Amino acid sequence: MRVLIVEDEPRLAENLARSLRETASYAVDIANDGEAGLEMAQQNPYDLIVLDLMLPKLEGGEVLRQLRSEKVATPVLILTAREDKASVVALLNSGADDYVAKPFDLGEFLARVKALIRRGKGQATPLLTVADLEINTLERRVQRRGVEVVLTPMEYRVLEYLAHRPRVVVSKSELLEHLYDYNWEKFSNVIEVYISGLRRKLDNDHPVKLIHTLRGHGYSLSAEPAAGEQV
Ligand code: CA
């Protein structure tokens, strides 16, 4: 998953980014003012935007209104000062998805981020299942047939992304855009490495294969072979 943080206070932005990278394995970009945030949100396919309200150059509320008027549907979590309750109601009405009031607890922030990303992908619970594969997105634990599978952080990121949309063929460039920050182009040949790691760890000992490759199109996670699949 890839998150944009639009926050002008550098230490807060860095703390939030670090906790998302370390505890959730998300890729994170930071914008330090409203204009930069709007531009980045228009250009990149984020899974969530964390948006401060009081920002230099362009206020958070204006960033939100502009994105929603351009039909950018990415979930938005507002960061606000505690005394700003009235404007929060207006923002929720104009397309924000949730908010946290400063100062907030990092654990609460992370829980809200994960819930919004989940709901943005149409998942109601933190437990993702595909056939006999179970992914606990809160604990980042993976089991197949009840047996724990140990993945590297990047293998996990790829698997979780695929598992949010089972059976859908996800292109390599979509994976790269959602799993890395703005430097993603230089990682373009490593996705195959993670896919083969996943295949070895998840599929090798099982007759039903879950990881599928459609050459030139992408990858999918499903108990059914994909149409046109190369084996
Ligand atoms: Ca601010």
C-alpha cells in the first residue's frame, strides 16, 4: 500500500511516515504544503491520503474539495486541531472519510489508517482469505491450511496488495506504484523475485496453486487458474 502524508510540520510528518513504514510495511510519500500535496495526489495512485488542515500555500479543506471535484476517490484521513470540530463535520460532508484530532495516539492513528484502506478496497474485516490462505493484516501473519508461512516484508506487501482484490489481474506497474514511493521505477525488475518467493513459499507444497502469472499482463491471487495463463 502507498500512502501520501500532507503535513507541514516536518517532525510529525516523519514520525507518521516512519510508523507506517515500520509497523504496516507501507510505502509513504510526504508533501510539506497543500499545493505539493494536491499535485502529488493528482499524479500518483495512493491507497490513502493523510491530510492536515492548516497548511501553507493551500489549505487542507481546499485540497480535499479539489480532489473530490476531480473524482479522485482515494480515502482521506484528516488531521485536525481538537477545537476544530465544526469544520470537521463540514469536511466529512464534503468527502473526507475520517479524522483524528491532534494530539493523537499513534496506535489510534494506525488503526484508522488500516481501517480506511481496508474499506477503500471493499474489505470489511482485517482478515483476508483466498481459498485456504489466510492473511491477518493487523498482525501481518500469513497461514495456508493453518500452517504459518514466513514471508519477507516485501513478499508480504505484494501478497497483501493482491489479496485485497482476489482474482483480479494486477499489472506489474500497478504493483510498483502502490508498493514503492516516488523512486519506484528503479525497482521494476524485482517484482518477479518477490512473486517467485511467494510461489515457492505458498504454492510449492500444495496441489492448488494460488499465485498466477499472465505474461505481459500481471499477476493474480486465486484458487482458479487465470484465463490465458502460462504455466
Ligand atoms: Ca499544519
